[in-house]
Amino acid sequence: MSDEPLFDLAVEFALATAHAARYRTRAELIRGQDTTDADRAQHWDRTASEHRDALRERLHATTARTVHALPDEQLPVATWQRGRIEVRAVTADGARAVRVRYTRAQALEPEPR
């Protein structure tokens, strides 16, 4: 799956949230003199909620599957910030980077048998 549909959903959610906030603020400023902005705010709140649900669903579908990765040939293990150890890999098709970060204690802990 391409990243673009996921980015598009995130943008649509952000825009709907911004529109809702803008109309809600305008409605609060005129305090009941006109309900148009309050109605628009409710519309954009519903739209933002729909986009949020679609975004969550797409994110779940994208990240829920098992990833089979091979060690990164250039830098399979690296030390990271504050003494963390990072194990790096890539999917067999090279489409996705996989990184797991461990504390020093986690990295040295023997594997359970």
C-alpha cells in the first residue's frame, strides 16, 4: 500500500478539525445571534469524526500484519540516544524499514527458552 492514501486521510482529518475549531470560535464570539456558524461547527465535527475513524481503520490495517524482515546490510545494529540499542532490518521487498529499540538491559537479557 502506498503512503499517499494514509497521508490524504490525515490531511482531511486535520482540515476538518481546523474548520470545526474555526466555526466553533466564530459561533462563540457572536453568542446565539446567528446559528449558522454553530451548525457548520457541528458539521465539521461530524466530518472530523468520520475522518478520524477512517484514519484509525487504515492505520490499523497497515500496521496489524506481521512484518517479516531481514537484517539491514549497511547498519544492522546501532547505539542510539541515551544508550539505547537499535536493531535495524528491512522487509524482503525493501519497502519498509523495521527498527526495534532496546535499553541496554533488554539488549543483554538472554532469550527465553
